[in-house]
Amino acid sequence: MYRRVRIAALLLALPGIPAVAWGQLAPSPDAPPVSTAPAQPVDQTPMATFHVNVNLVDVIFTVKNKNGELVPHLTKDDCTIDEDKVPQTLKTFAAESNLPLTLGILLDTSGSQQRVLPLEQQAGGEFLERVLRAKDEAFALNFDVNVDLLQDYTNNAHLLARALDKAEINTAGGNGSGIPGLGGGTVPTVGDPKGTLLYDAIYLASTEKLVQQTGRKAIIILTDGEDEGSNTKIAGAIAAAQRSNVIVYIILIADRAMYWSQGMAYTGYSAAKKIADETGGRVIDVGNNGPKLEAAFEQIEDELRTQYVASYTPSNTKLDGTFRHLAVECGEGMKVQVRKGYYATPPQEASEQ
């Protein structure tokens, strides 16, 4: 059985959080080594860096036609990028399907997921088997009244699937209170303490695991979208993902019948959609339907392998930490899926976040 270990170091990430809330998200000795290859000249900066440096912004996006089909063969002349409504001059543009990918799989193990957890574990493991390639890495964590690392960075899909399979619903003992140590799970609860730490999980995955990674980065969350008790607000979770240049996909797998039987309204969709839209991802509602869940993973896999990367030197050269709004257009009738913007953070400050 997976052993949860709480560490005080994570409390520095979110001041004021009681120690009961957190599990281990420490780096692993198996984390990918730092490359010793010579630095590339400025004009050969790899497009997979997806962070703001002194004079270059990289933008990753997907394009679909009016029928919702992915469009894989656009060129530099087909798309434009505006920053704060000011047109930018593209330096590079490429369709990319094989750039290294860093993934985080976040699994909701609160009481509301009791009936659907086996579906999530099976479909998630199968997805990782298909999507991970030689240069890709992934980690897995679960969240309920704690945020716990199930498997640190690895390219081994089998290890990741096994870690997901070991995840268990946190029922905290079984007496129905929803209070850690007293039992009953985490949803629904009334009053404090509560415990489905969705926003905290996004914050920690972004700041503790992904901020220092380069290349394409995405978080895939399997949840009903309901947050209970996070110290982080939804805006803070979104900002953390944006600062780390992370795309967030949310697969809503919700046992709505459980909510109705408890006389509770289900409200997870709107928050999930906001998170996904702001970070350039997507929310896919599958209910508690196994085939729909498998189809959702297939859609995400296709999108991650049918992406464009464009770079430009921003006309606003100030690295003042402000949020810059992005708008990408690729022709009439085309829908572009892209993050809403980025933070123009000085390189040193970005490395300290």
C-alpha cells in the first residue's frame, strides 16, 4: 500500500496551510539529469523552451476547423499573434509532433470519486502507455485532504500505471464526518475542515514539479471539478500554471447521482472550464462513462501530438512581471486553443518561483 509521508518543506509553498493537508512532493533522485551539451547560439534557441527569456516568447497551440477537426499543416503565413492587442512579428513557426513532453497526471481520490476511481486508473494507465515516447517524462499525484506524490518523474509507463493503481479513496476512517482522522471521506462536507484540494494540487504540481522543466508541459486532471478547502484560490492555481507555462486538461468524471442522493448541487464544470481555458487546455465532461473517458484520453493524445510552436520577440521589451494577453488567429473559421497569456518575468525571478 502506498505510504503517505507529510513534509514540512512544502509548507513554504503555501504559508498558513496546516501540516495535515500535505503529502510528499519532493524531487526524486530519478529526476532527469541536467544536459551537459554546449549552449546553443541565440538564433538557434530550441522552440521547446516555453518560457520568457530576455528577448523571446514561445507560444504553443492547436488549431481546429469549424467541424472540430485538428488542422495539422498550417504555415507561418497562416497565423498571427497579438500581445496586448499589438501584432507581433513571428521569428519561428513550426508544426511539432515529437518535441519532448512533460506530463503530470493528477488523480482525485476524494470520497466523491469512490465509484469512478477504477475507471480513472485503467484509462489513465492505458493513456500513458500510448503517449509516452523515448524523451518524455511524467509524474503522478493524487489529492483529497492531502496532496501526495504517487510516482516521481519517469519514462516508464508501467511504473506510472502501477502507482495510479495503488491510489485509494481517502475515506478517513468511515464514520461519515468528512473530517480527517474521523472518517467518512471528503465530499460532501459542511463547514471546516473540508478536503478536496484541487486548487492546491494544481499550484503544487506547477510550482514544485513543472516550473523548472523545459519543453512542452501539460497537466491532466481526473476529477469532478469540486474544490473543498484549498488554501489556494482558483485564480492562484491558474496563475501558477501560467507562470510555469503549463497546459491544463481537465477530464470531468463526476458521479452526479452521488451528489443528487446527498441533496447537493453539482457545480464542478464552470471552475474546471475556467482553469482549462486560461491555460490553453480543455475540459472534457465524461460523466461516469468508461468509453467516453477512453475517448477523452484519445482526444488529448491527438492534441498533444498535433501542436504548433511559434516564437516572437515582444514589442514590449519590459520584463516587469506583468501579465501579457495573447491572441492567436489562423484564418477564418479556425478555432485556436492557446493559453490566454504569460507573465513577463525576469529570468532570475522566474527561476526562483
